[in-house]
Amino acid sequence: MIARLGPVLAAAVVLSASTPAQAAGAQPVPEVMAALGDSVSTGFNACGWYVSCTSRSWSAGDHREISSHYLRLSKLSGTLHKHNLNFAVPGSTSADLLGQVKKAVAAKSDYVTILIGAQDACARTEQAMTPVATYQRRLEAALAELRAGMPRARVLIASIPDLRRLWQAGRHNPLARTFWTLGRICPTMLANPSSTKRADTERRNRVRERVIAYNRAAAQACAAYGPRCDTDGGAVFTFPFTLDHVSKWDFFHPSTAGQRALAELTFKNGFDWIDPR
């Protein structure tokens, strides 16, 4: 299993498995973009107590501290100005992606970002986690819907963050452990956060393996979509984030600093864009 290969080799496996054929050539700046996914893409808890802060979304946000995809692309072309949509919904799993894609198609979005899968892994029990084959099938169906409705749309799929790293970053922090336990946040990974017993360690490793498998499946779905789909090459998964990148409202969602890091990582490792100036 990948989690038993050691951190360096495991990271290499993730990177090689998460990178499809790169999108051919530089891409023209989109006219309409949409963020799809779960609470991370809504900026949840990035500016207040248990609220979505869409202005601080790494993808479609317009807060200057974030330097989102929307703001970066808007600097290249004014055609995108105020055409930033956010169809992500807190709590969404891969089962909800198709519905979000249909909204993006109806809005004629020619660039969509997708970050989905953390909630598929953060189930109440390991047995309730979404099977990998189901996850991939749902992504493929959503991408097929997008291709049918917007044949020239570009897609950026961000890798799911390493949930075990979150546990490693916060397990010695009393506040983080309290929030995780009382809030029942991602119990498959964060339950019994102080425990280093074999059963808990192996559980965390299995959940991490599932996230790695989701990222690999997403990369395969992206490659099947064709050259108009790209991934971050595992950059988000392998990013060595700290508690400074996590909201102090729940010690789970990205803070403003975390959203800014997501924007930087995914933009730098995604498409090359044509500067029309």
C-alpha cells in the first residue's frame, strides 16, 4: 500500500499518478469561470464563524488578499471581469458534482475549477467512504456533461489535500483536538486525535490511501477528457501546510492564508494562459 512506502516515495507516486498529459499550448483567457466543489471552494470559515466567504475562494473569489484564479485571469483580460461564478456547496461529495456542472453549463462557463473528494473520505465511518470506482465514475459523468454542453470549456482539477497532514499539524494543539472531537470533523481521519495506537494509526493510513486513490482517479478522468483538462500534478496534496493555513474557527478549512496558498499552487501548476496584451 502507498502509505507504507515512506513519505518521499509516496509523494512521488502521487505526483506521477496525478498528472495527465498536459494541456496542449497556451489557453485563451476565459469569458466566464465557475468554481465547483465543496466548502473549500466556497471559502468556508475563511472570514467568519461558520459561513461561506466566496470572496476568499481560491478559485472565483475577488478578495485581493487571495490572488484567486479569477483575479489573476482578470488582469490578463477584461472580458472575465465580474463573470466569476461559484456553484460549490459546503458538504458536497462527488455525487453532487454533476448538478454543479449542469449549472456551469447553463451559465456558459468556459473555465471551471473542481476540488471535490475530501467529504467522500470524511465520512462517519471508513465503510461509508465513497468507493474509488464510484468516485471516478461520477467525475467522468460530470466531465462528459460539461463536454457535451460546453465543448470548448477548460477544466482544472485540484488535488485533494492530504488529510493526514492536517492531523499531524494539529494533533498536539488542544484547541484543534477539541474542535475536531466536539464538532465530529472528518471522523475517519480525526477521531481519537491524541491516540497513536496501532488501530488508529492504521485507520489514518487507510484514509490517506483513499485520498491518494481519489487523486489518481481524478487524474485519469481528466486525461480521458482530453487536452482541455489539467490537474495541479498533486501540488495541493503534497503542500506542507501548517496550522497557519487553517481556519481557527474549526481547524479544518483553509484560512485566508490557506486559500491564498491554494490559489498560488493550482494556478502555477495548471494551464498556461495567453496574455492578449
